[in-house]
Amino acid sequence: MQAVSAPDLLTIRLKKLTIFILEYFSRKHPKCGTEAAYLTCIIFRRGERTALPCKEVMEEKNMKKATIRDVAKAAGVSQSTVSRVLNNNGYVGEDARRRVEEAMEALHYSPSAIAVCLSKSRSRMIGVIVPQIFAPFFSQMYYIADRIMERYGYRLLLCNSDESLKREKELIDDLLSYKIAALLIVPVDGDEGSNKEYLDYIRSSGTPVVCVDREIEGIHCDGVYIDNYTACYEVTKDVLTRGYRNIAYMADPPIYRPGCDRLRGFRDACKEFGVTVPQENIFLAPIEDTKPLNAFCHDVARRDVRRRRSSTLCAAGIIPCCKRCILQDCACRRTCT
């Protein structure tokens, strides 16, 4: 038998492939019966592997999203009637409303939020900016705000400033571009300053701004704040009144006003009772630093077991971390602000 060289073998295979492709393209469409060239694509639908003609796949992929005009045509009504049904204002007969709703469902129509924003210069979205999404206090605040706003037909857009003044400004601009109805913000107010003037400007331009937790001195926006000084002072005073003297204090570093006020309230109460808290009993570090926090909790727990009559004060956000530590299994008393 004569040996076939590699180039000749490749040529034979290419000829066979060409014949196969020509025969394949000459077949009739299995669904519509048209004698046109088509390819098959493998797609996944409902977990099953199905071969569909490429033309059909592309038609599905490029299917235009239904518009208000399509809904009006399908329902046999005017576009203004569809608009009244969507906005739930103005008179629409029951039969017309039913036809519009059936047409929207059949066409999988959903109104464009962007178009609504442009037409009304306002959306049903409320921007929320927090410094640390992972902090339990801020995540709980967002959850409660979301549940309340839902009752009034609003949705929240959550952003994380990461304690950066520049990033906060960029996030505010992004949210304003979405025509938000209001801004709920835990403002950055540290060594690099704050966006006080910009927040006041936004408020004066007609967009409500509500500051939460951190009160910026001189700002004219509405705010919801906690009297951190009084809260920490009163709870420390209550602990000392009950006879506890071996006290441990855990909180974020006193960089921002809430942390400063809490620490000041704690120290003032201790001073009033003549109690000196050793430095080893004070833990000031970001709550994300779980390793030193856990080490501190274990150390306090071991000392508490020996001394028994002790108390641990924890500032907001520290409690969930403590629950994962040995403190939950010890007989020490924990008082939390």
C-alpha cells in the first residue's frame, strides 16, 4: 500500500469536511421546512441541553424589549391609557385596564426606570451611603430603613464610602445622576474634613439629605443622632453603682465624634466614682481587626473567671464579635451601649 503524505492526508480531510458542510447546509429546516443554510447552536434551557438553529438563537438574543407602544397596540388602547394604568392615575375603564395588564404580562413588559426619572426628574430610589458596610450597626440601620421605605414604595441604593472623603463625593455624584428622591448618609468627618458645604448645597437644591450617627458641626441638613456621651456615661454609672470595679471597655478608635463621645462618657463616669481603669482593660481598634479583638476577649474572660465581680462595656458594633468569643461562656457581666 502506498503511503499517504501528511499534506495529502490533510487535503483529503478538508475535502470530506467541505462535502459534509455542503450537505448539511442543503438540508431543510426541521421546524419551518425552509431550504436555507443554517447552523445549530447548543444552548441550555431549563437544565436540558437542546440544539436550536443559530437563526432562532439570534432572534431570541436580539429580541427587542417591549415598549409602551407595543403594549398599547396589543391591548387595543392608546399609549396614554397604558401610561395611566402604569402610574395609577386618571380614569381607566375596567375592561381597558384588564387588557393592558394582560398585554404587559404577555409581552413581559416592565417600565424603564430611567425613562421615568427623565420624565419626572425624580425616581423612587433613595441613596444610602455608609462608611463600613460590614459594620453590624450600619447593616442593621440599612435593613430597618429598607423595610420602612418599602411601605411607601421606595427602594434603597446602598454605597460604601470606606471612610474616604473623595470616594464619598464621587458616590454622591453617582447617586444624584440616578435622580434619587433623597440621600441618607453617615458622613465622613475626620482629619481630611467633610463634605458639609456640598451636602448643604444638595439640600438647598431640593434633594432631601438626612445625616445619621455622625453630626457635622454647622451642617444644615436634617439628622438622626444618638447622644453617645450620655448613653455611655449612664450605663457606666449604672455598672459602678452596682458595685463593679473591674471594668473593661471595647470600642472603635475615637476618631469620629460618636467614638469620642462614648469614651468621654465612660471616663467621666469612672472619674466621678474614683475608679481608675487600667490600660490593659481598654481595647480601641477597628471592629474588622478580629484577631486582636478575640485575643482581648479571651484575656478579659480569663481574668474575669478569677475575679468574678467584673463587667465589660462594649460600644456599638462590638457585640456580634464578642458573641463568637469565650465571653459568652463565662460568668462575667456584660453591659452594652
